[in-house]
Amino acid sequence: MTGSWATFGADLHLDLAAGRGLRAALTEALREAARGGRLAPGTRLPSSRSFAADLGIARNTVAEAYAELVAEGWLTARQGSGTRVAERARPRRAAAAARTRHPARRGPAYSLLPGSPNLGGFPRTAWLAAARRALTDAPNEAFGYATDARGRVELREALAGYLARARGVYADPDRIVLCAGFTHGLMLLGRVLRERRVREVAVEGYGLDVHRDLLTGAGLTTRPLWLDGDGARTTDLAGFGPRTGAVLLTPAHQFPTGAALTPGRRAAAVDWARTRGGLILEDDYDGEFRYDRQPVGALQGLDPDRVVYLGTASKSLSPALRMGWMVVPPDLLDEVLVAKGGSDWTSSALEQLTLARFIGSGAYDRHVRGMRLRQRRRRDELVAALAGRVPVSGIAAGLHAVLDLPAGAERSLVQAAAWQDLALEGLARHRHPDSELPVRDALVVGYGAPSDSAWAPTLAALLAVLP
């Protein structure tokens, strides 16, 4: 027999074991519900009259079960307060004991690792307002399985307008493909290049190893370009052989060295792509965050037919959104969609609709402007604190800076910082293994990630370990 009653709007289902008397079965079921936590301490039980009526049994049966559990300490009964589940100390679970014996390792007290914005700065209120409007206006089909591999048209249209206005990108909504961040987009492009029988991709001499690994995982070889204060030396591409069919660049703010690709080198990259039939994969890293001047437009504007533009919300909003986009040349679009699959299974349609509303309402522009002001102020504080001690290289942009060190000092400083509970990253870890660049000792300091309250002590911890 199974009975149930509603308490505070929720149904609690009791299994009354067969083969036992009703009172014994009810008593045991209530005892187990209290012991297991389904009946929380303080929960008021229905009166014996109403409970008996719900279960279809005699009132005395319920009253006797209550009385037994009160005697055992599982229930309490007070005049005017009714019958309630007693407050009891919860038994210590084995899993909790195991966690106590083996506590999780905490992270460092301070961190200046690059690659993350201030996560506490996510615009929760404005995002929630956009989500509500998006849900209210969403068509019913948006809640089903996605059928367009490019992603929701609402977001593609919003991005087309924003990218044209803010980054100088020629972006037809039909040529925008949404993806789960930059790495997902690069993975898709790696598949396309392999299918096109490209064997080699030129990359910057310093860059993220995860991006190089994605390309090599697709069966491609990566070949490093020389880097200096003007960015990647794209003039060298003319001397690369026919195996090199694409180049991956971060023109707006090279990661990690912090250089911006000069106009002459932008033109050289486009000339190479036109002459050789190659592709430029443009990672618009930190493109919106330039502090000493207006942001330079995207390289894609020079030749939308030879450049694949890749952008993401990871730095401007949050990496947790897993939201990125590619603006794809017309003759590449079908191949990218084949690589992605027949439907958009990588990004939530509801988050796409929310981001579309967030951009369309102007909230995204306001958020980026606010971030730009805060991060510029923070970078200025970093440079001022380091004045006369360590030179800072790279343009005034983005969420990281490069601190140049004396020869041989990088490894020891990173280790010294770790001893002081400060996470730092050296430039060496980003060097391409085949690069011919001279060894350069430096720190890549991500000043964007610490919260406002943590920034001052984190900066003090950095100063404490620098020479």
C-alpha cells in the first residue's frame, strides 16, 4: 500500500510495507522519512484526523504511530504547535568524513595568471533582464532541437551589426557561424584545412600551446613566425612553401607579447593570402580593449574573402558562456558547416537569444565601456607601481602585460612567487618549440582577473617577489 499527503504544497510518498500491520508499517515509513531527510527537522505533520482520511485508515492508527515516534524522539508534539519532526543532529556521512580526511587542495592566495577577466564583474542584473526578455519573446521552436548549424539567426543578426560598427568587420548574418568559444572554432577550421589538403599552418612564435595542439591534433604542422615589437613578421610568409596554406594571427593584441600588427604587416599577410590562395585565421584577441587610442579595426576588413574572423565573449563577458563566433568567407562556409554537423548542438539556444537581446539593447556596449575604463585604470596602477623596477612592454591594451626580466631570472621568479602563494606565468611556456627567436625572460601578468578587493594585496605580493 502506498499513501501520500501534501504538506506545504509538496507531496511526500510513503511506502507502507506489505505483510505488516498498518500501524507498524506507517510508523516505520515515517521513521525512515525522518532518518533519511525527506522529512526535514521542524516539518509540521498533518493532523491525525486529516492524515487518516488521506490514507483511508483509522484515526487511532495514525495517532498511535505518532505517539510511538514521539516516544522514540523522532517527532515532537506540543499543544498549539501540532506534531513536528524533531530537531536532531545529522549523522556524519562517510563521504563527508572522507572529505575531512582528504581536504581539497586550495588554489594560491593570489593569482596574476593571464587569460581571464574579473569574474565578479559579470553584469548579472543586465544579463538577467536580457534573459527575461529573450524568454518572453522566444518563439516556441527555439525550445526544440536546433536545425541550423550556424546558430540562432537572432544572435547572428545582432553580431553582424555590432561587429561592423565596433570592429570594422564585414559580417553578413548568413556567414556567421556560432561556436562554443575560440578553441571550438579553431578545431572546426583545423578539420576544414585538413580536408583541403593543407599540411602546414604558420603561427606566431609565441602563442597558446592549446591552439597549436588543436592544429597538430587535426594532422597539421605548425611553423613559427618571427615576432618583434611590430607583431608577427608576416613578410616572411612569401618565403614559405606551398605546404603552408593558412596563418593564425592575433593582430589587435598579440598574445602573449602584447604587440599590435602594424599596417605594413597586415597588408603583407593579405597579399600573401591573395597570391597563394591561403587563409588568414584572425583571433581578435582583446580587440575591444585598447586604452591609448581607439581600437584598430579587424584585419578581416581588408579582405573578407581571405580572412576567417574569430571572436568570443570569454574576455568581454565570461568564459562560462562558451560563446564564440566565426565570420567565414563565402567559399568556406559549406565546409565549416559540414565540419560542425547538421545542427547547432554546441551552444544553448536560450543563451544565444539572451546574448542577442543583451547586444541589441545596448547593454553589451555599456558593459564593454565600463570594463575598458576599469582595466585601463588597473593597468595604469600596475605600470606606476613597477616604475623604475621592471620595464613593461607591449601596447596599452587587453587584460595582461609583459614584464621584462634580467636574463635567467624568469624561472626563479615564478618559483619564488609560488613560495609566496602568488601564481605567476613566465613567457617561456608560450614559446613555440621550433622558434628561432632569442630566449627572452619575462612574466606574463594577467591584471584583469583579481577582484577589486583582491587587487591591492595581489599587486603588493607581486612587488614583494620582483627584484
